[in-house]
Amino acid sequence: MDHVAGKPIDPRVTEAMIPYMKSFYGNAGSIHSYGRRPREAIGEARSKVARLVKAERKETITFTSGATESNNMAIKGAANRNAHRGKHLITTRIEHMSVLNPFKYLKTKGFEVTFLPVDKYGTVDIMSLHESLTEKTTLVSVAYANDEIGTIQPIKEISKLVHSKGALLHVNATVANGQVPIDVKEDGIDLLTLSSNDMYGPKGVGALYVRDGVRIEPLIHGGGQEKGLRSGSENVPGIMGFGKAAELANIEMKNENSRLIILRDKLIKDILTSVPYSFLNGHPTKRLPDNVAVRFSFIEGEAILLSLDSMGIAASSGSACTAKTLQPSHVLLATGLKPEEAHGSLLLTMGKQNTEEEATYIIEVIPSIVKRLRAMSPLTPKELRE
Amino acid sequence: MDHVAGKPIDPRVTEAMIPYMKSFYGNAGSIHSYGRRPREAIGEARSKVARLVKAERKETITFTSGATESNNMAIKGAANRNAHRGKHLITTRIEHMSVLNPFKYLKTKGFEVTFLPVDKYGTVDIMSLHESLTEKTTLVSVAYANDEIGTIQPIKEISKLVHSKGALLHVNATVANGQVPIDVKEDGIDLLTLSSNDMYGPKGVGALYVRDGVRIEPLIHGGGQEKGLRSGSENVPGIMGFGKAAELANIEMKNENSRLIILRDKLIKDILTSVPYSFLNGHPTKRLPDNVAVRFSFIEGEAILLSLDSMGIAASSGSACTAKTLQPSHVLLATGLKPEEAHGSLLLTMGKQNTEEEATYIIEVIPSIVKRLRAMSPLTPKELRE
């Protein structure tokens, strides 16, 4: 149950990609007949992705190499393009590294960046946003939902505030897209990062929605593909796969989410009731359908992870992108947890192929794993060692 | 015979990619067992790419989303990282848009850029390079070979000069890689752009070689993948395909090139002898094995292209990246051609699947196509209209 670090490609997506890996090898930019078919196919894929987020025109969707590139392109592109108007930027303390690090980079280039606090559920502090916005603020970047704790942000409310001060709103929808319905116009989003892999599409492809009328500086200059916004020969099979994934998400998202929410709430309730000193991370209701983020006092998430792995259950102790370091998650710390509390976290992210039987199995094994690990931990109080 | 705009993926490459599109969907950065296999596989692919260019260690190879990104990363990354030492950069007038446009962008950011002239064969003018290099020069970027005219540059000679002045040498090997043997140490290359698709690998993946000890600023910041040089979840199937393509190129390049050089020289000789007022573009001997670039007086390359297309022969009138504009190729103009001469150019780029029979067919049809088009052209002298 680890989907935060990579979802399997839907077999129907693979099928949609393979013909473009075999026969239609034209460059989408050239004029002879080998080149024509990919160009039309890219247009159709663009429409499918646009439809998923209710974009006004398919031309507002620019394909990229993935969500990390989209975030870099949106943040650096909007900041640099509007630097003459002001050099103040706002984001939050719980963003993904592919958002935080472009902002940290811009700080070294003379920009001022405010990192907003969040409450104990990981919800952005609207009052702080209100106080931070100035006439020099050109861009605010907030994720639609957080991958580590599942919390969904009040994007519409944030957007109204941001626009009232004349700034642009970038939303990283990486983990939310294909899971929850997004409507760029209703939500008031100017720039939206989309990830293919998070909706069972291939890796190596993503997109950036740029609202009509919004201007940003390109990140990658070259042959002028994607209306000059993102140069480079188009990754045709990847784009085909992304288009198919968006089409499937559009059709299947609603039913799949109802199913996942039932599984999610059962897992959370059963874990919290069967394990003493266990707690939920993130918001109890405003959370991603696939996200079960819990923590257990006195033990390490990493140890639970390895125990589960040996029993055939893949999970995560947080974001895959920080698994290499032993630092406690910056997201969990921002919600007010102490480092030792954060370290006891376990993240289960479910997907299409996860069943009720698997959830039942996890609920069966977790209490004994936690008990065994607590018996070995010097932090465990005596009464729990029995 | 249009391989400049996109080569077909070798079926053996597709086979190497498909398992990673189906089963091994782990994120290469996470720690559980689903994640382990891709990480090892990426390491193997990196070794194969490193071996192709005789890189000192596999860790000098950073995977990107393609050659355009690699060029942007090398040029902006080296320029920005060394801006404290100097803000003068050098490239040539015949580079690909994914090189020229990053330099033009840097000009808007306070850098001074020299665009070196080339001779009538498209060879970089070494004297001009010598005169342009100053103590403020931090980077020189020259393509290994030109995709429109096939000319291969004297990289070793250029490198010695560049290094004698303490600057770095970036080489865009996009069309050359997998076609001609490259040895980064022997050639004296600091930064090398590699393209997967040009060696029958998938699009959407490329690499940048960064010599040990050379420091550049990342283009895409995030989760710290690729040793922090290029963040973003790895495109595992794409990387697997690139690795396989590099492995095959290493084995098959030598024989395939001997075959192509025979085809190339036959095509050039037969076209030039059978069509009056036809000329070779680029260098007669120091040229890519797959490249047949010719021009015909009095007619338009575009018209020849469409005639060939209707007879089942794919070709190009120049670079696919400028096919959308009607501007004459900047490369051909830089070799001293007048716009009307440049417009009559035809580019045939051959590949693995092109046979001697196809070459014979092309030689048969071209004279009559040219004759028919010349009969319709007001520029054609009377004696050729018969």
C-alpha cells in the first residue's frame, strides 16, 4: 500500500503507449506523413488532460517531463517574469521538495520568500497568508493536497485572497490529480502542476496548466515546441499514456474514490482503536481518499516499514524523496509534532488494486508488529511492554 | 530517409522497456523491495551510457528528459555557476535552437555571448575562437556534428584552445552519439549532451555528462535525485531503453557506420552527377555517416520534400525544429549560402533499416522530380526547362 512513491501504470495506459513506441516514430514537429499522426494524437491527449481539470482550452496545457519540472517551470517562470513588479513570493512549510527547493533557489537570486505555517491538521493558516500578502507579492504556491498527511487545502478561499492582492496562484496538484475533482476556473487557479504517474500514467511526463492571459518565462529554451513554453522533441508515447490515464481518471475517479474512502476510514478507525498510543496525521475528513497516515508512539516508522515489507506489504514512512535522509519529515514537524513523534509515522497509500481483504490483513498484523517493536524500544513505558 | 527528426525505436529497446512499464513500478528512491530493482537497473543503464562515451565513472552521467533539457542544463548551469569569474560565453552560429536559445536567454540576463562564424563547410573558425577567448570567458559550446549539414567539428583542437584559456567546453553530441565514437577524455570534453532517440532509444530521455570536478548549477530543483543535479522521479522505462540503446550502439556502431558511409557516398555522388546545378551541403569527408545534405538551384526544398513524401520517401528540408517557420536555415546561411540557395536544400538522413535498394530508388526518382519542379519555377534558366 505504497502509492505515494509511484503508482503502477494501468495496463490500458501501457496499451495506448506501445503503438507509439513501435510504429509512429515521426517527430511531431516535421511535415511529412510520418510526422502527422503523432501531432494529432498529442492534440487529443492534450484535450483529455484539459478536460480532467476543466481547463478553458486545451492550449492551456503544456506537457513537461514530470511534476518536478512543472513546479520549477511555474515557480521560477512566474517569479522571473514578474520580477519587475515585485520580488516577494509566498509558499507553505509543508510543500514537496520540488516546490520548496525552487523557492530556496530564488532566495539566492534576490527574491524574498515567506513560508506560511499550517495548523495541527496541516491546513494553511489563512490569517498568516492575509498578513503576508503585500503589493510586492507576485506568486503564491500551495499544494492541492499533501502527500504525506493527505490534507486537502481550501484552494478556493486561498485563491480569492491571493487574487484580491493581484498575485498569481500556483497549485501543485501532484497527488490530488485524478483522485479528487479539480476545476481550475471554479477553484481560481492560475498555474496548476499535473502529474501523470499519480493517475496511473507513465513516469517521465507531466503537465503545467497556464491560465489564458498568464505569462511566465520558459524554463527550457530551444526549438519552440509547446508554443515556445517548453522546448524539446515531444515524448510522444509518454504523452499518449498520460492522455489515456486522464481519460480513465475522468470516467472512473468518482466510483473509485467512494470505494477508497470506505477502505481508508475503516483502516484509520481500526488501527487507532486496536493500537494504544496511535494517532492520525493530517485532517480527519478533508483528506485524500487514498491516504492513511498514522503514527505510533515510542517506535520508529522505518522499523514498522521493514516489518511490513517482510510480510509483503509495501508502505512508506513519509515522502519517498526524503527516505534517503534520516531527517524527520518537515511536513510532520510543521503540524507541530516533536521529532520523536514524527519518527513513529507510517504512511499507507492505497490504489486501484488494493482490496478490502488487504486492508483486513494489515489491520490484523499491525498491532502485533507495533507491540513487538515497542517491547524492544527503550522509550516504551513499562505498562505497554507486557 | 528522415532520421534527423526522430529515429524509430529499436525493437530490442522496446523489449527492454516494457517490463518496467508493467511490473516494477517502484519509485527508485524508496526503500522497500518494490523500489530496489529499478534502482539497480538505473545503475546498469548509467554504466552502459558512460561506457559509450568512455566516461571515467558512471556517476558522471546524469539522466534528463532529453537533449534539449541537457543543453539548457549545461549552458545555463555552467554560466550561472561561474558568473562570479566572468560573464562571457562563446558558441557558434550553426548550433541547434536548444543551444542558441539558452545563450540568447542568458544575453537578456547580463551575459555577453560571441557567436563564432564557420567556413563554407560548416567547420568552426579556430582563429575566431582564438581571438574571442578572454579571461572572462567561462564556457564554450560547440556541437560534435551538425544535424543539417553533417559536418563533424575538430573537437580535440577546440578543446585544447578552450582549456588553455581556463574555460569549460560543452559539446552537444545529439546527432553524433551512437553514430561516431566519442571519447570524452581523449576529446577533452567537460560537459556532453547525449540524446537517446538519436541512437534508436526512446524520446523523453537524455543525459548530460559532467566531468569529475566540474560544478554546474541545477536547472530543476527538487527531491535531490541524480545527486541533486536533476530532481524528479526517474523515468525508469525511458532510462532502461536509453541504456539498451547505448549498449547496442557500442556493439553495432562500427559495422553499421561502414555500411552507411558506403550508402551515403553513393547517394551523394549519384545525385550530384545526375542532377545539374546540384551541390553538397557540409564537409565532403568530415561528415556524419548517415547524412546526405544536398541542394538544387532554382527550386524549393519543401516542394521536393512533398514530392518525395507522395512517393513514400520521408525526408527533411533542414531541421525539424524550424520546419514550422519559413525562414531559411540559419546553418545554411552561416556557411555562406544566399537565402535562395539555402531554400533548395534537401536532407536525407539514413538509418539501420535503410537499404541499398532504397538508395537506388531515390537516385532514380530525384532527377525527374527536380526536372518537373524546375519546369514550373520562374527562376529556372531556359536551357534547363527542356
